[in-house]
Amino acid sequence: MSINCEILDLRAFLSVIELESFHRAAEVLNLSQPALSRRIQKLEMAIGAPLLERTTRHVSLTALGAELIPLVRRMLEEFDGSLFVVRDVGVNRGGLVTIACLPTAAFYFLPKVIKQFNTEYPNIRFRILDLPATEGLQAVSRGEVEFGINIMGTSDPDLTFDRLVEDPFVLAARKEHPLAKKDEVGWADLEPYPLITVHRSSGNRTLLDAALAKSNIKLRWFYEVTHLSTSLGLVEAGLGISVLPQMATPQGEHPFLVTRPIRNPEISRMIGVVRRRGARLSPAAERFLEMLMGAWGTYGTTASDSS
């Protein structure tokens, strides 16, 4: 089913929200207020639900309208960028690539490839949404971004997953901790010490708990935090030890912290590129994805189709 709306309908919707007024939006768009209202009504009819709640003094978004705002912004930015691409020539061509990425993966994967990409395409801009796993998948699914870098494990049939790399879970401890003297540790070795974990809402925690349950192992945590960076801060302060993806640990020599492999079982998360099935990327995003997969994986080799 196609949705019949025009670019000006989307601009009208976005202007009303950003300016918080039908009157001001009508002035900016050079429309009469009745014409602006008709634009909004047309868009709501095409969507099949109200997007705005109107009172005599205030305009606010409905729940659906709030969900659509990021998508509408991206669509308009890409449309405007495409016009500049058509107008400009050669190396002056611009564009925008929007990505949803796990915060740890953003630090690990993106800077090297973006630096290389910017050398060849200096006028391509990037918007990187560093989001937790669940929110990142939702951003891809809703079309708010062109693709994501996320944990494998989605069961959404509308998403595809292309493998980049495996990221093992490791122990993080201070250098003077008793476990730091070992070359590797087992899960039972963690039990005597205060353990710092991320909250159950985290995709990393869900993956780790599920993998350990298969071996009848349950982690007994003492501190629970929301962000991996917070757990490292508590470890550095000497409050306990932590289990976290290797990618989230300091790279290279650290003055206070060390990491150790955890065996029996060894558990890792698979990191890869998540896309909406059948969706076409912009030329800039397609070229960047090819470069990313060339640096970290095999482009076009699907590790999982959500099967």
C-alpha cells in the first residue's frame, strides 16, 4: 500500500512542531493558515491517524507524531541533500549518512573508516546515533537511519544482519586484584568478589544471561548500572570486577585496569550491520557501507536473516 503525500506536507508538519504555532509555520512556508491546515489533514489522512493535538493555545504531538518526527527530518534532509547533489558536480557533491550504532561499536568501528571515507568524499556529512541495542534496532526498523551496527539476535523478519566481528565477554579488574594474576579465569572464579553488571534491559546483559543459562550458570551481581562505561568507572575505583564485551574495555595499556579471557564457556556477542530488508540505501550510505564491510567483514555475506 502506498502513502500519498507531498514534500510540502512533510515540511508543514515539521514546521508546525518546530515553531510551535500554525500561524508562524504558515508565515515561514508562505501559506495561508487554512492551506497549512489542509496540508496537515492530508498527511494525517494518508497516515491514517492524528499526528497533532490542537488546542486554542497549544500544539503538541500525538504518540504516533512523535515517532514520525525523526523519520520526517531524515527524509527532508536527504531530499534537500539530493537536490544539492544534482546541482553540484565532481568532488563538490555532498550528502548525509545516518547510522544507528552501539556506543562501544561506534568507538571501535567507525573513526578509521570515516577518516578514510572523508578523504575520498570530503563533503559527505554523518549523523551517528549512538544508541543501546534495542533502540538502535528500532531506529533501523522505523527508517530513522539507513542502517545500524548492532548485536546479532533480532527476530524481526523485516531486518537483515551482515556479520562484522565476534566480540568476546571478558573480565575487567584492577591490576592488583587477585584474578589479575591469572592468564584466564572461569565463571566460578568470579563468585567471591563483588560483581558489577549492566541492567537487565541491556542487550549485552540479555545475551550474556541467556548464554550462561545454557550452562546452568547465574551471575550474582553486587552493583548494577545502565552503561558499560559506568561499570568500568566502578572497577577503576576498586569497588569490584566486571564482565563486559572486550570492545568496551580500554584498548592498549591502561594504568589501572587489565582484562582477562573467561572460559568454560567462552561467550561472545556477534556485531554486524543491520538493515531493513529490501530498503535501498542512498548512494553515499551504500558507498560507506561497502568501505565499512571491506574494512571489517565481507560485504554481502549475510550471517543471519533473522533465522
